[in-house]
Amino acid sequence: MHITHIDPDTTAAEWLLRQEHGLSPDEQLHFQQWLASHPAHQQAWQGMQDINGLIDAMPAACGQHFSKQRKQLAAQEKRARFKQQIQAYFSPRRLAGCALAVLACSYLWLSTPSYQQQIHTARGQMLEQQLPDGSRIELDSDSQLEIALYRDKREVRLIKGQAMFYVSKGRPFHVLTDQAKVSVIGTQFTVRNIQQQTQVAVQSGRVAVYAKPSSSQSAGVILQAGETVSLANHHLAPVQFIAPEAVGSWRQGRLTFNNTKLIDAIAEFERYADTGLSVATPKLGQLRISGSFEINKLKQFTRALPQVLPVQINNGAISKQ
């Protein structure tokens, strides 16, 4: 059996169809001879394989359509009319239709996640999750997120709680909350989404933080390592500084407060377990505290309070000293 088409692309298409039905040893020898006889043959064959690979990589429904058309053409093939059939099949009108179909399938291919997962932690639980792209996420207590890896981007929706992200280089990586969109390529940072407030802190690398619903550059800020920013009511607060080693201190079992309201510090401990603490008046709750405390050692925190604030504690009730 000899394939003698002058057009390398047509010949490559015929070889591809014949290979799907299996080549005899003699046909395989002829194919290798044709492939080696001219660089244009190798180029045409590689191009045909690329097209075939694209079709195979499309979503099942799209790939089945093209595969069906390919098999129908092969079934009707007669050697004497093969070139005419190829030319008729790829008429201008059909090419236009195929182009639209390829565009639609390509859109579906890009918009369909290659990996999806939902993760949540219970109160007091922490969890580490490795992603197929080499990235890693550490999830804090009482937190929830959704992961979707696409072929052109990676997205994580942090529904509540906080997480530390170790992002491998590659496709753009986005973390979404109800307040913000955080975009990176490869870096280490934390995102916190609690009580309709988002906070981003960078340990290494750089991240772009945008206030939602707007995602324009004018509504965003670039954070470097050792910088943090908060968002509330869809507005960015001024950038603050933070020691890189203090980013995500909860991963080491510590809570770090920097001029934090007493009522907020207690609420942070409550995210991990019941504290039994209550503040007698709203005014006392506005007192500020700074320091680093072990999450599982609440007594350390309560012993420190009367030493740094004008308060006393009796059976968990915090009152004025």
C-alpha cells in the first residue's frame, strides 16, 4: 500500500485516519519512509498530531463530536477519492462552522475546572492541604474554602476563617472573599475573612489586593513581604507593617495582638474554644492590648490582662479594677 498525495497535510491526515484503524507491518514501514523522506512531512505530521491532541483534550461532548465526524469520514474513504473528500469536508462554510464549534469547546475547556475541592475545619481544628499544582494551603480553625484549578488560572474562594497560602509558580492564583480579590503568581501570604472584614498579610513575595466588586488597578494595592492591609465595606485601609515571621502566627499555635480591642482579642480566642470570658461594659471592651499568647493556654492571657489593663477578672467576668 502506497500513499502518494503530493500535499503533505492531506497525506498526514490520511495516515492519521489509517493509524486509528491499525497499520500492518508493511504499512508502518511505508509510513516511516514517508515521514523521513522530507522535513515538510514531519512538520505536517506534527501539526496533525497537535490538532488531534487538542480535540482529545476537549470536554467529552466536544471531543465526541469531532471523533464521530473523523470516524464517519474514515468509513466513507476510498483511496481514489480521499483527497476530494478532504477538500469537500473542509469547505469554507464547514470551516466557519468548525471554527465556531472549536471556539465554543475551547471556552468550555478553559472554564471547566480540572480540579475542585471544598475544605472546612471545625472549631479548634487546623488542616493542611496539598494541591496538584504543588501549592499548599494551611487552614485555620472554623474556616471554609472552595478550590478550583482551571487550565489558565487557579482560584480559591475563602468563605470564612483564615488560611495561609504557599503558592507555586505558574498560572495566576486568585483568592476571593466577599470583600477582596487577591492575585499572585508565586508567594506566601495569609488571607482572613471574618465578620465581613478581609485582611491580607504577606510573608514573602508580592501580592495584588483589589477591593470588590471593583477589580481595577485604581482600587488595588501591591503588598510586599512584611506588609498587611484590611478591607471593610469594600474599601481598603492604609497599608500597615508586620514582621514576616508573625504572618499566620496561628500556625504555630499563637495569637498575636497589636493594639487590638479587648473584645476582639476575646473573640479571637473564642474561635478555637469556649473562654467563659465576658466584658462588664462596652467601654472596657474598647481597651487595647498587644502581645503574643498561646492559643491553648487561656490562663496565660487572663493572668496578663490585669497587669497591662485596668481590669480585674472574677469567674470569667472582666470588670473595671
